[in-house]
Amino acid sequence: MYSCTEFKRVLAAGGIAILQPDLSHAGGITECYKIAAMADAHDVALAPHCPLGPIALAACLQVDFVARNAVLQEQSISIHYNGSVALLDYVRNKGDFHIEKGFIAPLPGPGLGVDVDEERVIEASRESKDWRTPIWRHADGSIAEW
């Protein structure tokens, strides 16, 4: 689901305990803050979905810090599927993402608080292949979703 309108129908139907919008796909900080507020009005907790990089995580944290119903934050620091690259490899301010007793403090820098190591990103991009979103299909040829 990608908008307040789509989440509104699900919340109205009831039976949900935790909502997991993905800020990278569901309209960013503002739209997800609206989704969080709607969920709160229905006594539904918020746990933003964030399997992506540090900028997406920082955006999710901004919503978490102001959403009354935020209960946890998915993140992929030191997770196995990142392969040989860690989530914070291309960030200069790794220490700002320190997790203490299960919490990440508000990032102190300006904007989202992420200091991207642009030189390292450019260097890595020289060796990388063009990435294309995989397309999965069902046996009948229809497109399957992630």
C-alpha cells in the first residue's frame, strides 16, 4: 500500500495491531506521518518497514520520533542480506546510528542527519553493474509482487 487512501480502507476494516508502511514507497515522511496519525486514531501501532539504506532509515526515524504510536523500527544494520557491504559503509557519521539499549537517538546533523561519503559512493559505482528491479511472474505469466 502506498497512500493514506489505501491504508484508510485497511484501518477501517479493523483487525490490525501493527502497521508497517515503507517510507521509500509510501510517499515519504509527510505521507507516512499522516498514515501514522490515522493508525493512532484506530489504536494501531506503527513499525515502519525499512530494509534499505541509511537515508531511508534516517527518514523512518524522523517519523518514529514524532509518531505517538511508533513501537519499533525495522533496520538492516549488520543483517546478513547486505552481503559484503554494511548498511553504514557509505556514511561518515556511523556513530550517530549507534543503538543503545534498543534505541537510536535523534541524529544530530542537519536535514535527515546523514553525512554521505560521496567519494566512496562514486568509487563503488564504478565497479557496480546496473541494477534492475527483478520481475517475478506467476505460472500463468501474471506479475507477482515482492
